[in-house]
Amino acid sequence: MRELHDRYFRQAKREGKLARSYYKLAAIDRREKLFTPQVKNIIDLGAAPGSWLEYVLEQPASRVVCAADLKVIAKKFKPSVHFIQRDINDLPLDAFAPFCDKFDLVLSDMAPNTTGVKIVDQARSLELCEVAARFAAQNLRAGGAFVAKIFAGEATPDFVARLRTHFAEVKTYKPDASRDESFEFYVIGKDFQGINN
Ligand SMILES: C[S@@+](CC[C@H](N)C(=O)[O-])C[C@H]1O[C@@H](n2cnc3c(N)ncnc32)[C@H](O)[C@@H]1O
């Protein structure tokens, strides 16, 4: 589906978006209705170059927007975006506490640098998802939602099953803008049940 990939790439150029990833979040949102008027405090893990942030900032209810990535984000977003450049593995769970008590939505589009060795890439992707899920468990308000990119692998069903113990509803989805040949998909957890569940 190279043609579809190119279509989203061209659309991003035409519409001035930083990356075609924008259309992945847009598709997840169309399907899952993530950005309700109650969703005001949002964090984006693995946010560079910033196309998910572009989408988040277009949502009328967005109030506190936080982001983290290993890489710097070159685009100058409004000062209300709190960005920390850090490896997620070294990011304290309360790193964003000065800006926000609890988040309504935790997003992670983090992906490891791929090696081409499928099993290695899957394991690294899973590690990033585990860290993102720990961050979400600590920082989501009850009822909040979590979205994470994962490279499908043998251990994926176990990760999804564990999420089901924390969220009332857990789904998986591969948006059109995600290349067919890529083994990435998104896991979406809704209605967070709280950390003690
Ligand atoms: C697919 S890109 C994210 C694209 C972004 N959602 C957008 O729309 O612009 C994946 C990002 O994950 C980040 N990443 C990978 N490993 C990370 C880590 N250990 N800590 C923080 N960020 C990480 C990468 O630096 C990269 O910017």
C-alpha cells in the first residue's frame, strides 16, 4: 500500500502538517472519539517532530498540553505546551506534576530506532509501551484514556491483556495512514479504572 502511504505524505505536505502521523491520530480520534469536551489535559510521549501536538492543539477543549521526546521539537508551539526533552526511561513519573495534576489522555507514539531484526524491534517497542503504560497508570485520572503505538509481536496479547485489568475498554486499531507493510498498530484503553485495580 505504498500508494496510500504516499497519499498521506502528500496530504501532510499540502496541508502543512509536520508529519503524516497526524492522520493516524485523526483516524483514531474519528473512530474512538478521544477528544471529548472533558478532555482538557493531554500528554504526548514521543512527540517529535510534533504532528500529534498539532492535532491536539486544534482540539477546542485542550488546555494543558505536555510532551516528551528524546529529540528536540523544532517547531515553536505556544508557551502553554510543556515539553521535556528526555529519554522516557529517565523521565520521573511525576515530571509534569508542576503543570498538571492528572491527565485526561496519555498518548504514546514512541517507536524505537528500527534495526530490521523484527524480534528486536518488537521487544524494544514493547519496552516503550510498558514505560508509557506505567506513566499512564500513575498520571491518568479515573475515566481517562491511553493510546500507544506497538509493533505487533508474540508478547503483544499479554500486554493488551494486562491493560484490560486497568481500563474498562481496550481495543486495537491500525489506521489507514499506517503503512500496510509496517507491523505497528495502536492499542487504545478507555475508562481508566484507577491505579489500585
Ligand atoms: C513516530 S515518532 C513520533 C511522531 C509524532 N507522534 C508526530 O506525530 O510527530 C516516534 C518518536 O519516539 C521517540 N522516542 C523513541 N524512543 C524514545 C524514548 N526512549 N524516550 C522518548 N522518546 C522516544 C523518537 O525520538 C521519535 O521522535
